[in-house]
Amino acid sequence: MSRMQERVPDSCAQQFQHFLSNSPWSERAVLDQVARDADKLLGGNEDSALLIDETSFIKKGDKSVGVGIQYCGRLGNTANCQVGVVGALVSQKKAVPIDCRLFLPRDWSGNEERCVAAGIPQEHIVHKTKTQLAYDIVKTAKENGVRFGWVGMDAGYAIDPSLFGDLMDLGVNFVIDLHKNQRVCTAEPEYKRHRPRCITVQVLGMLHQDKDWIRYSPASGTKGPLNFEYVTFDGWILTSNKQKGEMRKVKILIRRSVTDKSDIRYSVVHVNGDVSLEKMARMASARYWIERVFEDAKGCLGLTEYQLRRWRGWHHHMALSCMAHLFLLREKIHNAEEFPLLSVQDVVVLLAHYLPKRDASEDEIFRQLKARHRLRKHDIDRHRQH
């Protein structure tokens, strides 16, 4: 905040801190408006999709809301971090985040005193899995009128089979990656007699001969078309957590690299009506764009550069980050004809040049110097006191 104060005319760090941490404006209202505005830019197209993924924020200590020793995708290992589940609307090689939910581990949701100290509202002091948070994002997007053709998620969300059934009941198409040990049935179950023996998708992939695989390029990268081989078949998959839950018909899509046959990805696809292999391949490849969202948000927009501990401040920061991303998307679209390669970083650099700046006079420089020294002295005294 103090660094922002040094740049922005007629401002002070306390104003910024209050606006982010204490001001009672609704982050939910902002996110809902971002979703509706994003839909006007990216919704309703043939390739419009809502992609869900999680992102981690590495932290020290145990006071930041939701922090704990948990899996950190950024490190590929467990770490002391916060985890947010993010939804991004994607279309025509453009993407923008439209929702974000903080995951609360059980040692938070089961400790009401700790939650109250972190400012968590009473209605949110409940344990929700990342899968449940992902479903909430999809449901809220539908309620906001966001037009997307399907939902895409990685294999981490396939561990809860009830997600498949919930999305089907919501009338949503989806493509969700599967772990190789996910079991599916290749024949329709007859519940009155017996349930066919299910086998893993990895075994099913091994049963197909080379002639069964179809080569297709679902997208182009910076170095040219991305070529993969695909095979698809009908399957029946469990769609409930109950012991004898319902099994429903889906498509199983298996993709392998042309150059490395051991590089295989498995996905479950649900689409109302007929769908071609080419369409499923494009759906499965779209998840690349939410990774680009995280890359831009963390590299250019300061998504991870916050010092906040409480519930309201964290959600305010995420809502503002989504709104900033929407602004940058609008700028890219508006200037696409003149600058077709305009990047997020390009817009940030231009803003740094054109936005008003606080006058860097000699008096102002020394005022800022003294202010930094006061903060430094305060930190030294606080550490000595401890």
C-alpha cells in the first residue's frame, strides 16, 4: 500500500488498506457483474467454455484465512498455502476469470473461534470440498446468464463422482480429466440382475491397437499445429457417492502424444446429443487457457502480491483482480485491429506511462523517504518487543 501511495496522486496507504480490508462493499456483486460483462465479450460462441481450476498462494504462519499444509499446485507438493478455486470464461483464444472461491481446510471449518478471528461470515463457516466449490461456480455462472457450451476441469475434480451427476442434473455439458485408475463400465448396467465388472481407463486404452487411434490437431501452438492421437468409446460411470449410486452413459476420450506413446490423458465427456471426436478433442484441449489466465494474473496483475489475513480482504483482492483482467481483455479486443499481438504486459506498461503520477519533486521524495523510515522504525521496535 505504501508503494502505491508513492505513485498515486492525492492518496494515502490507509485509504487503500481500508478499501481492501474493511470497506463493506460486496465482492459477490462485483464478481457477478464481471461475469455478466465477460459474457457479452466471450459468451454464446461455439467454443465458449467455463474452465475450473485451482491456484495456490504460498504463505508463512497460520493466521491468513484458509492457510494450511495442503497441496500446492505451484510447487507440485504440499506446502503452507491458501488455495482458491477459480472459474474462467474462455472463447476464441481469449479468457477472463469470473469467479473465485477460497477453500477452507477442515482444521479451519471445524474451528469456529479461529474462523471468527479471521472474519469469516457465519454462513461460510462450513467445510466444502474443492469439487463442491467448483459446482457452486458453475451454478452461479448459470444464474448470472453466462452462456458457455461446456465446463472443463482437471482430474482433481473427478475424485468425487457426485460432481458428474450434479452437472448432468444442472443440464451442463462437461469434459473432465480422469486419473488412469478411474473405473468405468463398457456395457450398460442391468441393476436387477448384475452390474458388469468395471475396468480402469488405463486398461481400456491398452486394449486398443494402433489402427484404432485417430490423429487430429485440436489447436495450434506457437511452433505449429499440436498433433495427438485419439480413441473414444461409450462408457458408464458412477455419478453418486452412494454405495449403489446411479451409473450414467458418457463418452470416454483417450488422448496420447504422437511422439511419446506413454504420454496419455483420459477424459470423461458428457454432451447432450451427438458429438464428433474432433469436437471432443477441442473441448479437452481448451483447459490450456485457464493456465494462461493464472500466468497473466500472477505475472502482470499482482494476483499473489497481497498482504492480507482476513476473509473480506482476500475476497476483495480476488474480485478486483478479476475486474482488472476484464478491463485488460476489453483493451485487447478494442485494439485488436491495430495491435493484434497486444499482451497483458503491454497494456500494463502503457498504463504505467499514461496514468497520472504523483509529482516527484524534491520535497515529495524526502517526504516518502521519511515515511518509509517511520515504518522501518516501527517494524524494528515491534520485533524487539516480541
